[in-house]
Amino acid sequence: MPFKENITATSSKILELLKDKESLTSWQIKVSLNISSSLLYLALGSLENQNKVTIEPDGLNYKVTKINA
């Protein structure tokens, strides 16, 4: 799968994980999807840039919350 498509697919999977949750940590997302940290943070950055999630520091991780528009 081309790199940009992989980021887009991962972004969609993250949104699906957040569908029924208030928020998840970056670690919970990484482990659930079994993805590299690089791919995780590229996908999260893409989602934040599109105003689909907020990302806040949470200890060693980040708290990721879906924006319900």
C-alpha cells in the first residue's frame, strides 16, 4: 500500500476506534491497531489537521479525543 494511503487508512481506523469512546490514549490506539509509532503520529497529525481529533499531553502518552461535528 502506498505510504499516503496507509496514513489515510490508519486515520480511518483510529476514528473507528474512537467512535464509541470519549477518548483513548495514544498507547491504547497503537496497541489496538498494532502499528508503528511513526505511523500512529502521522495519522494523528493528519486527523488533528483536519479538526477531527484533539490531542493533549497525558503523562508519557497523549489523550486523543474525537471532535463530534
